[in-house]
Amino acid sequence: MQSLSSICSLPEVARTPVGAEVYRGLTGLPKTLSPWLFYDERGSELFEAITELPEYYLTRTERAIFTTYADEILDAAADRKRVKMIELGAGTATKTGLLLEAAVRRQETVDYLAIDVSESALAAAQQRIESEIPGVNVISRIGDYTEGIEEIPAAGQRRMALYIGSSIGNFEPSDAVQVLRELRRRLVPGDKLLLGADRVKERSVLLRAYDDAAGVTAAFNQNVLTRINRELGANFNLRLFRHRARWNHEHSRIEMHLESLIAQHVAIPALDLEIKFGRGETIHTENSYKFTASSISSIVERAGFAMTRCWTDEHEWFGVYLATA
Ligand code: AVJ
């Protein structure tokens, strides 16, 4: 815990979300930065590029599962009612289109509430879906996760909350339970959760997905330093911090780090900080948890849902799980 006086004497910038996170992460030990810092404009572009890399199987595999099973998923979710879809962290909602098309086949029209923190991503998603999939009524809400899904569904409606793309993997398991529990609180019994979560697999496949040959993931990781240089006036030298991806077997997660290649000091003027790095010391920038059917079921059930069904691909590389509130 920091004393109140030390908080009050911090520069103004330390109270912005980015300033506060960088202050917290780089003054603590081990040094960490939260993955939400990746997603400035350039970072979002780099992430889109990652999803198209040959090594990054996640997006393509989840899309293949939806392509094969969208109708089955909608049937299982609907309980013969009309489905209404709500997507948490909708982003550009490219894979969601497959589920929306299946909903339109079933019931002709579907209400789709897209929630995301990025206004530009939401606007683009809304435009594309409305023009490409007639029958979808898109409502978009800027916000974090479960904001904006308070209202009780109309009689005869079944709500299906989508939390896809293995976004859940960025959370420590106990935080993942909290996030889903918060969602559960805003649903009524019978409502559904459709969760996409990456699966444990051979280590070399995992490592390649987070350290691709073209270096796009390395650029994505290092971009956080560029962002800190730009927004907080820091002087990180990108050539002196190397991208590292590690498999942490004990915690069943891929970790991304930025490793300092030499002993060095970095100044962050906006935070009045001088950060010291030892040679080989890292900033831990991301955890990407990988699940078994049983580890994800345990999280879903601790959050108050009952696991209902699951779908996977031929290699069992990615899982799509339907749970009932
Ligand atoms: C967006 C959190 C699902 O963990 O695979 C991609 C982010 N990080 N490459 C993931 C990411 C490095 C991604 N998630």
C-alpha cells in the first residue's frame, strides 16, 4: 500500500489510466504492465495483423468452429426461444457474423448488442454488419464488459452473452471467475454464455503462436514501450528490449515479457521516474492462459453457470463452450 502523501504528491499524469498503470507496473517487483496497454491505434492494427499470421491459430480455429457449428450452437442456446445476442469486447466483431447469420436463419431477425471500449471499432462493426447481414438490429454501447446489459429480457427471449476470442485468457483464474460472476449477476436463469477459450496443446505450437517468424508479435509487445515514450515522454530504446515468449507449465499460460539486454536506466519524465533495469531483467506484459475442458468448466461453474455443451476443431486446439445461467 502506498501512503496517501506519496499518492498526492505524484504528478498529474500519474492519475490518468495509462500513467497510473505504468507507475504501478514499473515501480513494483517483478516489473509488469497490463495487456490493455497494448491496444493504442498501432497496437490494435498489430493485433489484427497477428490474427492473420500462419502461426497464430487461435482466430482462424475459432472461426472454423463457428463456420461448422453456428446452427448447432444457436439451436442449443435458444431452447426454442428467440435469441438475443450480447457481445462483450466485440471489437471488430468479424467472427460474430457467423453466429448472427445462423440466428437470422432461425428467426429472421436478431437483436445484437455490441459492447466495447473502442468507439471506432464499434462504429466499423455496426456499419459492416448492418450492410452485410440484413435482419440484424445492431445496438452498440461503449463500455467495459458487462455495462449496458442490465435490462431483463422480454418473455420468450433467450439472451446469449458472447465472450469469445480467448479474451478470458488474459485474466488470472480467480479474476476470470469474478468477471464471469459479474456477467452472471446481470443475466437471468436460463440465459446463456458462449465462451471461446484456447486449449492447452503442444508447447512448440503455443510458443510459435506468440513468437512468429515475421516478428509481428515482437512488434506488438514492444509497441507498449513506444506508447510509453510517446504518452509519458519516456526514453525506452526499443533495440535494448527484446521480445520473449515463455510457456509457464505450472500456471498453464504463455507469458510475454520484454527483456532488458543490458543494465540500464530509463527516464519517464511525466511520472518523475527513473527506472533501473538489470541485464536480463524483464517486464512481464501479458499472460495468456490455456485451458483444458475441465479447467475452463471449473471457472465457469465457480462463476455460477452450468456447463451445457462444448465444440472444438479437429486438432482440439480451441474450445467453444456453452453454459447456462
Ligand atoms: C487477445 C488476449 C486473445 O492472448 O492470444 C496475441 C492477445 N497476445 N498475441 C492472446 C495476444 C499476443 C490475445 N488475446
